[in-house]
Amino acid sequence: MSGDCLVRQETDSGILGAGFYRLERWAPEALPGEMAALPSPSLIEARVKGELIEPGRQLMRLGFMKICCQANFLMDLTGDGPADADAAGTGEPETARRLGRDLLTRHAANLSVSQFSLDPLLPGDCWLELHRRFIGHALESERILKFFCGDSFICFSLFPDRVFIEQLSVLTPRQGHGSALVARAARWGRAMGLPLLEVCTECDNEAAFHFYLNQGFRPAAFFNVFHFHKGRVAPPA
């Protein structure tokens, strides 16, 4: 079900093995009724701009838990780009690739700071299985484009006004692979005539936060992330 406030995310629900909903419209008078009508188990994600204090307080009164703060970064693609962008590699992005379970697990463990790993109500290390599924879906989806550099990759989607980085995972740090992958996605966006490159990361992930700053991104917005659990959410192994 979807309502005026909550919208079911079908792909994410399949990965989670439970209903996954996003709070898309803030309507305090309608939200409690929609929450009560959700099937069990379900998980609601709500992202509230950091400067909006009262909506966050109201969510917590309804039983939501604040999980983390996320930063949205933007890079301006209207310029020529860095002079060394050619070192990032050439060629068309791939549309689909399947990785073995061991490699998927290494990438999943690499993304260890996320709203799912930080949620204390998700049992044990189920975040690892969730990340394995999210990564596998992104890599196998023909809708999501990707570049590879060795075993490292970047997945991104095209929107009318921007390129959005879905995932970036680097298994060999300090080799320039992350910078090269971001540069390739940026160059692809420029070639498509898109003005912005966007990415979102948890502020708790200090390495990623500073990495994007060093790549030329600027923080555009900060969001507090809240979760509401109805029943016990645990993805099947």
C-alpha cells in the first residue's frame, strides 16, 4: 500500500524481505493513520532537512528513531573538468555485470557505515546481507550505469538535470581508483549535457565525507534520517 505520506519502495521491499516505505510528504494529521495501516513487518525511512527541528521531534513522538545524518554533495559539471580527467579511462559505461558472492561480500563489508548498519533494531550483521543485495541489484540492473577500475566500481543513474551516484566501492584504497571512477562519471555527465553530479553519504562516514570534498564536491544539504519499525524486520539469509 501507498498513501498520501508513505510510498512503498518495491525494489527495496524485495531486497529487505519486508515492506519498505519512504515518507514522501509531511502531513502530521495523516501520518499516524497510515503507519497504523501498514502490514507487519515494515520499515519506514524518513529524511528531514537538518534545520527542521520540529518535524524530527514529531517523528520521534510517533516512535521513529533518529539513525544518522546524511550529506548531499553536488559537483558542477558545466566547466571543462580537471586537466587530468583523461587519466580516468575511456569507453562506454557498462549496463549490467554479475559478481560472485565472495566479491559481493567484500564490497558489502566495505560499505560498513550506512543507515542500515547504524540501525540498532536490525538484528546482528543483517546489514551485510542487505548491502550484498543492494549492490548485486545495482550491478545487474540495466537501468543503472557503471564503470569499473579493477575490482572497484561506481554505479550511477541519469536524471534530467543531474547524474546521481548510487554506489561507489573501492577495494584497493590509496591507488587513485576512487578518484578515477568519479572523474569518469563526471565526464560522462558532461558528455550527456547534464549540469550536476550528486552523491549522498552518511556524515558518520568520515573517509567518504572528506573524499568527496577533495574531489571538488560541495555540501548542498544535510538530512537527519529516521527509521520506524513495525514488527521485526530481518532479511532472509
